[in-house]
Amino acid sequence: MEATGNLRSYCSESNFVKALQTISEDISVVGLAPLAKYDGRNPVPVIVSLVNTVWTLLQHRQKLVDSKRDLELKITVLSENFNHSEDKLRKQEKMFHRNKNTLLKEKNMIKLLEQEKSEALAKCKSFKQEAQEQKQQLKSRELQFKFEFRKQLNEIASLQEKLRKILSKERGEKWNDHTVKFSNSKSSEEHSRIACIEDMYKKSINRLENNVQALIRENLELRKLLDNVSSDLAHLLTKTHLDENIDIIEEKPG
């Protein structure tokens, strides 16, 4: 349908029939019922047909308006949802970056802990080797102590035997002096010499006994130190063994 001029001049008394025919053809194209044909005498059927067509068009227009309103509402809701989703996505992105940074920090911390663990294991191995060497040295010193201890005891026994002989000899001479009732300068000098030797042996015995006591104290200290080293070494070996087992368990696939 092509209109010339404005809508008010589209239809006139002169082209009324032709305008009705054109409109009827146009509305038929869009799926509406065609207008009633005008017979030139009774216009009522045509007017009724026109009113019905106009009513139908108004109903279609209202549906279009309602559809447009619904569509605009849906667009608004979708826009709000989109903005909400965009904000949520932006927050998730920030959270992802924070988690990523946290994971990187934890990864670096794990590397640092692994490095510290490796250094600690190296120190443990070094300490273990040093402890074993100290243990061997302590055992060697203990054997040396036992040898010196026996040597000192033998010297004490020898000195005590010599002193016993001297004292026995002195007692014999004193008994002879009381029996024969004589004294001379030679026996007096001999007595002084024996007394001097006796004093010397007593001092030597005291010195050796003091040495023995010192050796005993030193041996006790060495024994205590050896026990401590053995205990520390056993604890270290146990801890190292547990750490190795934990590493094996952590490396096993789940």
C-alpha cells in the first residue's frame, strides 16, 4: 500500500472503493481477514469489517507494546545479571591472583624448608660422623685409662711390698737392739736412712693413690660423656630414620 500525501488525504469519496480494495489486499498479506466488499448500496458490512480489523490491529499493537515492555525488562534484568556476573568474575579474578600469590609464597616456603631440611640432614650426618669419631676416641681413652690404672695399681702394690719389707727389716733390727742392748752411730744412720726411705715410699704410695683416684674420676666423666654421646647418636639416628620414612610416604602416589 503506497499512500500519497498524508493519511487524511489517502481516502476520499472519489477513490473510496479502490482504497478499500487496496487496504483489503494489504491486510491479507499480513495474515488478517480481508475487508468485506462494498456493493455500493449498504456500507454496514464494510464498516463492521473495518472496525474488526482496526480492533485486531489494536490488539496486535498492545501485544507488541507488552512484548516490548517485557523485552526491555528482560534486557534490564540480563544487564543487571551481566553486571553482577562481571563483578563476581572480577572478584574471582582477584581471588585467583591472591590464591596464586599465596601458592607461590607457599611454594617458595616449601623450597626454603626443603633447603633447610637438606642443610639440617647434612649437619646431622656431619654430627653423626663427629659423634662416632668422638665415641671411638672415648673408647680409646678408656682402654688407655684401664692400662694406666692397672699400671698404677701394680706400682702401688710393688711399693707397698717394698715398704713392707723395709718395715719388717726395721722391726727386726729394733728387736735385735732390745735383745743385744747396743747402739752405735752406724745403726743410727741406718735407722735414719730406713726412715727416709719409708717416708719416700709412703709419699710415692700417696701420690700414686691420688693419681688412681684422679684416673677413676676421669674415667667416670669419660663414661658419662660416652653415654651422652651414645644417647644423642641413637636419638639422631632414630630421628633421621623417621624423617626418611616420612619422605618416602609423602612421595608415594595417593
